[in-house]
Amino acid sequence: MTIGGGNGLGDLGFGGEAKQAMQQRADFLAEQRLAQRCGQRVILARNLLATLRDRELAQTAKDISAATGLEHRPVAEGPRVAGIYRRSIMLARGRYTMLDDGMGFSLVPWKPVTERRLGQQIAATVRGGGASWNIGRQRSVSLG
């Protein structure tokens, strides 16, 4: 995908401001390695939206970690993740559930079924960008 240089815009008034804003945006995207300039054209990086969404998720996890002192535990596809549902977080890619396992936290794609379980132990398995939730009593291991 490419961004044009604003050729149809005038150089004065609103047209000039819009053209300048487009140039600033293109410069920012190039600095962030999210696009590259080819003459007057700007070519956006592949998977630009996915990259921006991943950055937002990583920054949100970093902010939560700084605020809570908990270590972020990124969620991989397949293994079960469990914890106490502490809160939901709205991101550009959708809503997430914060699960606190006592030593760290995970951000898991939210589903309406989780909302009634705030403050309770729940578990999920992440696959294909979504989550299958296990709600209800979980078997526990007792020591002793």
C-alpha cells in the first residue's frame, strides 16, 4: 500500500496544512520503520496494522507491570493460562482480560462470558487470536 504526496491539494490554507500533516505522518512512519520512501511515494510496511497492535499490547503490558509490580507473562498459543480475573482492558485490537496468577499477569482476548467472573479464578487456552475459556471450578493440586 502506498500513500500519495497530496498532489491534489493546494499549498495555501487547509490544503497546505493537510499536505504538511501528510508529510509529517510519512516521516514518522519512515522513522519507525513502518514505511519507506520511494521518491515522492511512501510504501507502508507489510502487516502494518498487526505491528501497531502488537506494539500497543506490549506497551499496555509494560504500563500494567510498572503500575502493579507484576511480571508480564506473554500468552503463547496452545498452553492453558490461568489466574484471577482482575480487570478488562480495551485496546485497538479489542478487549483483553487481565489474569493475575499471583506472581505475574497475562493479557488474554476477552469474551462476554468472563465479565461475570471478575475477581474469580478462570482459565483460558489461546488459539488463532481468540481464547477458549474454562469457567467454573478448577481441579487443584494439594500438597501435604
